Amino acid sequence: MLRRCLLATIGLLASMSVLHAQTPPSPPPAAEGPPVEAMEEPLLGDHWTYELRDEITGDLKSTMTHTITDVSATEVSIRIATVGKNDSGFQTYNRSWDMVGGLWRFTPNDGMGIRTPLEIGKSWPVKSTAFNSSNGTSLKISGTSKVTARETVTTRAGTFEVYKIETSIESRNANDATKKFLTEQQTWYAPAIDHWVKRATVNRFEGRVRDRAQVELVEYGRR
């Protein structure tokens, strides 16, 4: 379910203790700001186009368009078309944008989505299993996600009010627990388009960085 964020403005602290006459009163806590308007329910044909860059070399690796092909009460199916390739990939998400299926099948999901209402400081656990049908690899995944900031981000697609979500997960091979992968991901999610406008990912194996990548929104729209 795509939803309207329900953030409430942080109220001022109630009464304060009486301070020494020469001690100035403490300033009230800063307000987080009004709620960010969310996009309407997803529709067939909604699409988001991203550029994928290798953050180590700076090279543009691909341009991909995610297009909704099916919507149900619990899931959203996406076709991924990559510029220069004739074939398409397909992924299925729940209504919180946790991936359920694609090249990898997740039980219950990959945990990389959102948890509404979003607010700074909110966190949630990531725990799942994953299976790759093409090579038979099984993984056990655990970690956490946390909303760390509310920011304004500008890309070629426009300027967006976003929530920054930081995710850290550990993936272990189910058949060989010594094979451990660490992933750190930063997601800038914009309720106005119900999608991320940026995602930066760092993958490590045996403590060493294997890759750094970032996707950035360059266009979006409805059919």
C-alpha cells in the first residue's frame, strides 16, 4: 500500500524546571517539519528511470527504467529495461518496496523497503533468507535499517524532499558460514514519487570493498 506519510510535528517540551536566575532557558527542540505529501496509489505504467554509476571508476554502467506491470493488494511487479539490451528483467516487491522475487527469491523479503510513518530515528530489523535459482546459492541475511535524516535532494529529475535511510546487512552463505558479505546502503526515499531518488551501495567480502555503486533518478512519470 502506497501511503500518505503521517509525520507529526515534534511538540515543544512541556514545563521546565526553574533554573538559576543567571542561567538562560534552554532552547526548545527543533521541529522536524510538516509531513511530506505522498504520491497516489501505484498504477500500471508508472515508471522511474535511473543511471547506475560505478563509484570507484566514475563510469556510467547503465541506464535502467523500472515500469510497473502489475499491481495487487499486496504486491507490485516491475519490468526493468536497460538501454542497449533487448531483454528485460522482472522484480516483485511488496507494497513497502521490499523485494520479494526476481533473480533472487527472498523469504519473506529483502528488507530494503520502507516502514511508514517515516520519521527521523525510526529503525527496524532486516532478517530473511535468499535463494538464487540460477546457481543454487542460499543466503541468510540479517541487519538493520534506520531513518537518519530528512533532506532536500536534487537530481536531473528534479528537487525532492526525502528521508535518508541507512541500511547495514550481513549475508552468510547457508552452506558455508565463513563466506560473509557485508552491504551498506544509503537510500534517499521521496514520498512524492513513492520511490528512491538515489541509492548508494558498498559491498564488502572478507573485509575488503568489492564494489561501490550509486543509482540516481533522471526521469519519472505516469502513463
